[in-house]
Amino acid sequence: MGQLKLIACDLDGTLLLNGAQQLQPGTCDLIRELGSRGILFCAASGRQYSNLRRLFEPVSDEIAYLCENGCLGFYQGSRIFRETMDRSLGQELMQAILETEGAEVLLSGEKVCYVQPKNMEYFYHMRDTVRNDTVIVPDILRTDEAYMKVSLYEKGGLRNVRCWQDRFGDRCTVVTGGGEWLDMMPKGVNKGTGLIKILRTLGIDQKECMAVGDNDNDLEMLEAVGYPAAVRSGKPAVRRIALFETDTVENLFRRILENEIVL
């Protein structure tokens, strides 16, 4: 294995624990210290780009971004790549969500996400808690922007993940993104494929990269790197492939900076 040059880190359930929507005090200082040692931080999330920039505002121009579960990548203000979905498939996915009782739909655009809320609490949740740039549309099927990711939200927990995987898994990537979100991306697209594109653009070998995650949508990302890591609260499948485990990401960073982890 080579020298560590980049750490890609999932947010919800990994860096942000117990439903937190803000970074812990000192997290950005650790990210900046890693950068001073030649280790670039990459936020790897199902979240949108503008949301991530706000979250990491103190270091927003110093990190890389893997957004929308692998559909979109940015570095130093420039888009590295964007994946799009066949429009007819995207419409079929959204129509199915609209017809599912208790389910809300979200369509990811490059700068904003689009919603057609059945309950306005969903819009307020996206705008005020998740802090996405969120646009209400009267008919989400008539949105002009190219489709990247279509998501299903079920407050209180997903009810039938297997049904969606069986119905659409042969035509698109279907993954859970926490307990309440199901994300559907173009077939073959995931955080692992997105991270590889970022690494190639930056000239970093996969063996020189660490990835940290907790959930099923992080598996391909961890499998793509030389140093896979997991939080102890993560799913068993994620923990099984991890070389390192940690209670918090911040403590993992401290161990790396203090040379307690031999890479």
C-alpha cells in the first residue's frame, strides 16, 4: 500500500452521528490539519453539492465533493463528472413513488432538488432540517432538468426496500441511504464509481485512499480503496470489510494525525 493521500467520508450515520445535522466543533480543524499533511478530505454523501458546501463552510474550498451517492463530483469549484438517468425510467420511478401511500419523492438536480410534497412537513424537513436548496413543483414529472438521482422518503422508516429492489434493481442502482431514504441512481453508479473518477482526475491511486462509511451505500466505496474504515455503529456488512474501526470519525482522524494508525 502507498502513502495516504485522500480520505473519502460518508456523512449521515458516519461523520454525522445520531441524526446530527451539523459538524462537531473542531472537525474542520482536523480536516485542515490533514490537508496540511497532504491528505485531502472528500465529503462522500447522498446529499446535494450546495448542502455539502454549507455544511463544510470553513473548509469548503479546501475539500473535494462526491455528491448524490456517486452521481456528481466537484473539486475547487469545478464539476468533475455528472451521471444522468434515462428520462423514461426516472419518470417511472417517480410515478411509482407518487402512487405509494406515505412515500415522498425527491428528484436531484445539480444545484437544487425538486419535490412535490404530499405533506408540507416533508418540504419543511428538506428545507429547514436537511437544509437542501429545495424547489416545490406542481408536477415533478414535468421538470426539465436532466435526471441524476430519484429518492423515496418514508418518515419513520422504510417499509418495503426489497419490493423496490426487485422491481427496479435490474434497471438502476437501488440503495438505502439511512433508515428513511431509498436512493435510485443510473445502473452501475455508486459512491465507488464516483470516487474512482475523482481519484483519477486528481492523479491519486486507489491504494492511497481511505474511505469511511456505515451503510450499504458505502460498500462499493470501501471496496474501491486501500484503507477501508467503518464506524462501530455501522452495518455488519460494512464492518466486515473494514481494516479500521472507530467510534467517531474525528477520533480516527486524530489517530492518523498522531501516527497511531500505521498505513
